[in-house]
Amino acid sequence: MAVVIKYIVERNGEEKMTFTSKKEADAYDKMLDTADQLSDFLATGPVALDDAQLEELGLFLAANKNDVMNVLKGGKAVSEKKPKASPAKKLQLADDPAA
């Protein structure tokens, strides 16, 4: 019998993700904090978005923060490949049997 330690990231009483490393769990939690702050900031902008769109956009920007920072500094996105999907999109795709 093995003992497995799991780190669970929880938001508003809802389990978001489970990790086997505290470092990964902390990084994911920080990314969710950043996504929340970005969503709040985007809500103050001139484009009307519903709550789901604000959350998805905030998660996308937070998940791709290195590319966003490079673009804001006047550079180009560093990623050679397609930008990462947001964590919410990944979870949605994993739940979709057609994907």
C-alpha cells in the first residue's frame, strides 16, 4: 500500500485542480489569483463582456503571462507554438467526450 500526498487547489469551496507537488499547486493558485485580478481589470474596460468571457480571458492571459509581458514591452510573443489554452478550456475539453 502506498501513501500519496495530494495538494488540492480550491476556490470558493470548489476543487479546481489536484497536484502531487506543493510547488505546482502554489504556482497554479497564483495563476488563478492573477486571472481573477485580470478579469476584474478587464471588466472596467470599454468592451462589454459577460462574466464567463471575463473569466476565460483572464485565465488565458494569466496562463500566457510570459508572452503577454513580452508583447507589452514592445516585443513579440516568445512562444514558437500556439498559445496555451486557458486552464478552464483544458478542463472543458477534457470533459467533452467528442474531444
